[in-house]
Amino acid sequence: MAQTGNIVSRQQWGAAAPKKKETMKGSAQRVVIHHTALPGCKDQRECMKRLVSIQRNHMTERGFDDIGYNFLVGGDGAVYEGRGWGVVGAHAKGNNHDSLGIAFMGNFKEDTPSPEAMSSVKRLLESGVHRGLLRPQFSVFGHRDLGQTECPGAKLYAALPQLRE
């Protein structure tokens, strides 16, 4: 279902308009990987429903201006636009101004990220570098490297070296 390099736009998944957005100064230097810590989703319909609910939670419960992440990826490898490229996210307190936040949809304490999701994120990062939105020497972190959290879950954290290749 997820075509190579195609990103499901905010409009396509039914995102609410952000209260405001802050543009990043320059290209991102770091990529911070998260998990949503919710049940995973396997197809676009299910993932889109989940996205609407994550955005609502971020904006109403957490008081964010928008969904916290720049991008999210479903188990089928579909990539969803969160805040998108060049926008400061709200995903890793104190570390948002020079980073891209990417959330794998699911709970990866026990579950292993799908090969489709991993390769989609690699393609997303390559595209960001190619388009000048991500520095070629970017570094990849798990959310837990930057804050007191288990995020992105042990199984996804263990898979991060694959994204650094």
C-alpha cells in the first residue's frame, strides 16, 4: 500500500490545522526515533484513525500546537506527515530545534519493527538528505538517549543501528 517515497499528507489523513508552527533554522542535524506506545496499525485506514487520535491527544491533553512528531510510520511501511520537514517538533524536550522526530506506530517494548517500516524510514532519511532538509552527517538517537523514558521501546531501540547505516 505504501509506495516508495510517497508520504501520506496531513490533508489525506485528516489532520487538524496546527495552532501555530515554528520553522527550523537550517536543516536538521539529528533524528530522534520514538514509538507511539499504542497498539500498532497494519493498514492505512487503521493508521489514519490512530493519527487523528494521537494529534487530538497531543493538542488537547498535552497542549501542543500540533501532533508532536515530524513523521510517523505504520507497520505496513506507510509514512505519514506529522509536522513535516523543516518544522520544529514537540517530541524530545530541549532537543527539538535541530532534530526530526519520527515515531513508529506501535509499542516496541515487545514487538519488533517491521522490515517495511524500517526501510521506509531509511528512504525518508535519504530523501531528506537529498533534498537538503537533513544534514548528510546526521546522527540517530532513540528518545531515551535524550530524556527519562523507555521510548522507543527495547526492540526498536535495538534496531536503531540499521537506520544509521
